[in-house]
Amino acid sequence: MSLAPARVSMPAEAKAGDVIEIKALMRHPMETGYRVDSRGQPIARHIVRRFSAEYDGEEVFAMDLTQGVAANPFIAFHTVATRSGELVFSWEDDRGEVVTVRKRLTVTG
Amino acid sequence: MPTRRQIILGAGFAGGVALLPRAAPASPELRDAALAELTGGGPVSDGRVTLTIPGVAENGLSVYTTVAVESPMTTGDHVRAIHILSEQNPIARLLSVRLGPRAGVARVSTNLRLAASQEVTALAEMSDGSFWRDRKTVIVTIAACIDGG
Amino acid sequence: MRARRVCLALAGVLLMAEVQAEPLPTGTSFLSDGLKAQQADEAANPGMLWVAEGERLWQTPAGVADRSCASCHGAVESMTGVAARYPAVNAASGELLNLEGRINRCRTEHQGAEPMPYESDALLGLTALVARQSLGQPVRVETGGAAAAHHEAGEAFFHRRQGQMNLSCANCHVDNAGSGLRGDTISHGLGTGYPVYRLEWQSMGSLHRRLRSCSFGVRAVQFAPGSPEYLALELYLAGRAEGTAIDTPAIRK
């Protein structure tokens, strides 16, 4: 998972009070654990368990995922632009591995 | 050197990975139990929630889904959580989202995996403790979890 | 009177010569509105994850020469128009190369590194990245001259009935394009969106991986990715795709 890229798309600038949309896309097989390979061996489950967005000192969004979320998970959500600062997006999988993306938001007005 | 026959059969298995059931498949009863666990057994009202999902999902492996909830999203009145429930997947609770007034709007989109044609439920938990839901039936032509894709 | 008839006949012939076949529609046109929207949204298209990987590799020095793609080619935008003319015959070696082959040729000859295997994230990423630089540009490959023999071989393959089901590519992709088949719509088989993110694979894959699925579909012998058979076929498909815009990375089912 350390090689898996993740992309976050969001505006770089916003006015205070604006509601901005954030789109997060992560490279992950979200292997269900229900499949067997061509030799009949079970393929171990490997899924992202939690995605969160932290902004201005607080967790502003979180999702608990299961096998019911598609591979290479896409999540679109919103947050209110409060202050300029860094948003930190984290994905944690069921092997305890964490991927983090940081994006800067400049808030005017 | 594998024979031509072996190559074709092998490719067939690789192309259509088989399912080995490792969990009891969900059912409407399990979905109801999951719902009760989330609501504490309390009442659920229909409304305020809009679940946008295709009526016919071309492929169960990725079904684009949006849940939107009518709410001012203020400190005093907001959506605390959104849950998506399935009555046919091996797991009844597909995902849960934690929200708060800082969300601005209560709307989230993602891609689901749907195992079979079924009713999908979007459940919203409000800050006043009330629960609201929307339900949509989705026909799944190629099933995730079962069709081995 | 006779002169007028001759003039009219000549005009008719000239008119027919002027009229060109309309470019065939990309397979993207057969997707649902939802999947089309997902493909068009760079923030939601899973194929862009591989393009991002390609961007990273473009800047990464590799091999004995310790050179990156950027070392020779500069910005990746310089690759605009390249994917639209591949597959092409390599002038120096005389072999037919597709985009994957051309990238690996650079890798071995100019970077002094190992070639990247088909379906590796690295090769998929770089191929998708380079093809993306030709987004919206019409395919225009050379099918004559040194490419003629390959093109003819690809054309023969396309029209040859194969496999237990005794079907040719043309039986589906010409005779039945637009018809339904197992929850999907048969496209014209152009390949203009490749490498694609295929829902069935839950991952990105090359055109040759898809061709192998097609061969399996009719229970015919599957050729190896990068094989001369599939390369010739890929050239023929690109010839059929003349004028159709590249839309890599596409989403397919």
C-alpha cells in the first residue's frame, strides 16, 4: 500500500463560509476475501477500513468502509471553508497501513 | 509447456475467479437486524434522505451512489451519520459516514459493490436522535461477490 | 446531351471520392451516462491513478544511464500527438511497435534498464500517461509502406473465424456493433481508450489484455501480450479507428 497513490481534488482557494466539495480517489484492491484464485486458494481480504479528513484541528469527515465499497475507492464529500490551512486526508487499511495526502486551502474574506 | 486446452481452461479460471462463500449471505432479516442495531430499535421515518443510485446497475462491482439529506447542518440541527445497508451482500452494513456541522451540506458519493439485485437503504442519523431513510431497488446485471469478477 | 451525361457521371465520381467514411464512434459512447460522467471527471476516473503513477515515473531516473523520461523528453506535454500515430514501424529496427513497445524500447536502449512487463503498474502508468497527452486527438496511423504487411496480417486476423465458437472479430464488431451481449453493448472494437480501467478487472489493463479476453470469449488460442499477432491486429484496429478521438484512460465494463 505504500506504493499506492491517492488523489485528492479540491479547490486551492475559497471564501470563508463557502462549502467546498472534495473528491478523494485511492488506489486499493478492496479485496473482499470471498474470492479464490485459479488454483483454488482463497485470496486474503485486504480492504481500506477507514477514511478521514482533518481540517483546522478537527476531523470534519470520516467513512468506515467494508467490502461493500468498490475497488479503488472514490469518496466525494463537503466541508465549510473556515481558515487557511492544511487538510490532511488519511486512509487506513485492515493491515494497519496508512496513506496520507495533504492539501493546502487558502481561505479569503 | 501447457497444452492449448490447459491454457484456455486456465485462462477461464483466471478470467472468472470462482466464489468460495466465506460468510453467510445477507438477507432482509440481517439488514433489519443491522438497522435495529444502529437505531437502537427506535422508529425510522421515510423522507429527508435521497438515495441516488441507478435502477439498473451495469456491473455490481462499481455502482455510483449518492446520499443527500435535507438538513441546515448547524450546530443545533445536523446529520450525525449516514449508513448504507444491503439486503443481499455478504455484509449488511456497507459503509458508515460520520458528519457534523462542519460538513456544510450532508451529501456524500461513492461507488458501492452490489452482490445481486436488491433494495439498498440509506439511513441518516440526526443530531436530535431521529432516524430517516430512503430505499431504492437496484437491478444488478453482473453481480459482484458472486460472478467472480 | 451525351456530354451532359458524361459531366454528371464525372461529378458523381468526384463527389464519391470527396465523401469519406465517418469516423467510427469510440466505445465510450456505449457507456451509461453515469459511467461516461465518471470517465470524464479526472477526480473520479480510477484510470487517473495510473496516469498519476506514470507522472511519477516520468520524473524518476532509471537504469544504468540513470536517466528519467524527462531527461530526454522534457515535459510530458511534448508527447502530444504521439499516441495518435501508434502502432508504428520503428525506422531504426524495422519492427512494428505499439506504445508499450516504444516505451520499453526507450527503457532498454536509452535508460539501460529492464523492460517493464505487460500489465505492470509501471508500464500501464507510463502508457496511460503518454496516451493521455493525445486526449481528443484523432487516431491517424500509417498503414502503408513498411507497415503494409503488418496491416494486411491484422486485417486477415480480424476477418478470420477462430475458436470453438468459430467467430471472427468482424462478426461482433462490424456485423453486430451496437447490439447487446451479456449485459454490455458491442463496440466497434477500436481501442481508442486504452489502457482502460475495466470494472471486471477492478484495475487498469492494456489493449492486449482485452484482446486475450476476446480470444478467450470465442474459445480461441490466446496470444501473449506483445505478440506479433496482437500487434498486427492492433495496427489494423488503429487503421479502423482513423479520425476517432483518443479518450484514454477510458472506463469499460
